[in-house]
Amino acid sequence: MRRSMTIGAVASLAALAGCQTMDIPYTRFAPGPELEMSKARCEIVGLASEQGVVAWGSAGYVAGAQLGNAIANEIRRREVIKHCMTLHGWRQAKKAS
């Protein structure tokens, strides 16, 4: 049972890693700093948005709490970067279907 849960968690994490939007180019929509400067600043701000976790219990529970926290931190970091880039005058264009 635990082995299948571990495999499921790893598969879920791999699927999330494949959903990256970093390859979509940015387009300027408002005045602001150049793209590379904006990316650098927003990456720094994004890294500062991570939160820690404290968990007690079984090894499975603690591992699950840590995995959940890692996923939440990545989602939070991406949202912070997205909003920061918008404040700097840059947006990612949506991919054409």
C-alpha cells in the first residue's frame, strides 16, 4: 500500500513538473525595466515567498506534509513571479492552440 502511494506521489510530482510555463515568451504591455532585469528581480522575490513546514507523526505523514509544502511553495513562487512581472510591464502571451 505504501509503495503504491509513493509511486503515485512521485508520478504526481513529475506531472506537475511537466506543466511549466517558463518557455512561453514575455511581451511588453506597459513601460518598465528591461526583460532580463525584471526576470532577475522577480526570481529573487519569488524565492523569498517560500514557507516552511513542521510535521509530527508517522514517516508517511511527515513525507506527505513535506511533499505538499514543496508543491505549495512552487505554486506560490510561480504566482509571485507572474504578478511581479506584470508590475514590471511584462506578460506571458498565451500559446495558440
